[in-house]
Amino acid sequence: MSILRVMTYAMNGSSVFDVESAAQLIKTQRPELVFLQHLPDYLLESLAKETGMTAYATQGTNGFLSRHRLSALQSICLGGEGHCLRADLDLSGKRLHLFNIQLAADPTQRSQQIAKLFTEGLLGASLPCAVLIAGDFSFPLWGSGQWLLRRRLKMVRHPIWGANYPAAFPLWPRDRFYLRGPIRSLAGQVVKSPDLHGISSHLPVIATLELTDTRVYLKVPEVSDRRMRPATG
């Protein structure tokens, strides 16, 4: 089995004074891969140094922290304040395509950004391996492109509601995980603590995922012993 513990965390409102607290949170939760959004310029490298993880980013305000090697990084502007950071991860011989998403709060912009996300160069392409999409999808209101996410992707239902915004009194599940292909969710939670309210306006979300076997096995019918005869020379 290929098990992966992941976190998504929108660092909206974070400052240099929050590095130590955010790093301690990550070390306590022990994710192998962290999707980060709304990153100030200095924060990603500082978190990498404090957690012992490797930072991955190109341009924009999205980044990864990972204990596994990532490859094929690509930053895509979705328009307006929308960003997508792509990467690939190989885990126990299985390829996982990663999409780190940050969408705008404006419903019209968000609808256009989700439509672009499903174009041929991104999620509109036929990807044979497992796909993990995570990040800040803004408010989960019907319309604004949200139906397209639910129609074409599997939303991780751990926890069932998963409200993580605003941090002080969570009402909305803004930060989510979506899956496609041979991957499934085993568990998940919103990390809640009064100590987190000052770090970001979002609470972090954790999920435990399993990459499943993509091989197809041929079932051979059993042969009765009575029909078997010794070979003659």
C-alpha cells in the first residue's frame, strides 16, 4: 500500500512572527506533503528551514513543503487572483499529479478560474495516474463553477463538513481536497486550536490518502483435477 499524509493550509494574513508557530503546527501534525497558499515571499523558505522539509515553488503565492522529491513544477495563472501550482510526486513506484489551487473570492472570477482549470493543459487533459487537487477554493456556494468540481472530481469527505473558515469561528469549508483516478481517502480532520487563530484566517486541513493499484489482473479459471492428464512423450 502507498499511504500519504497531506495538509492544505492557506496562510492568509500570516507574518514573519508566525513562522515558529506555523512550523510547530506542521511538525506536530507530521504531514509528508503540505499545500500552501497566500504565501508572503519570505514564509516558504523559513518554514522549510524550521520543519526540515523541502520547499518547492516557482512564481505566484502557492508553494509546497515535502518530504518526498517533487518534479515537473509549473505555475499557471488562472486569471485575477487565481493560481495553480502543478507538480509530480513518485511514491512507491506510483506517480501522483499534484494541483495546488488558490481561487478568488469574487464569484464571477472564480467561475472563470475553475473553467480554465478544466482546460486541456490542466485537468482537462487525460491523466493516466492519480490526481490530487488541494487548496483554497473560496466559499462553497452553488454556482461560481462549483458544480464542475463536484461533477468531475471526487471530493474528500473526511471530515463530512470540514468548516475551517474563519479560523476563530469556522462556518465554511473553504480549503478542500479533491481526487481523481486510483486514489482514495482514508481519514481527515480540520486542525482546531485557539493558538492557530493568530497565524491565519484559515484553519489547516489534514487528509490521509491511499494510492491504489492500477494494474489489471487476468483471472484464470480453475481447472478440475479430473480433466488433467499426464503429458505423453
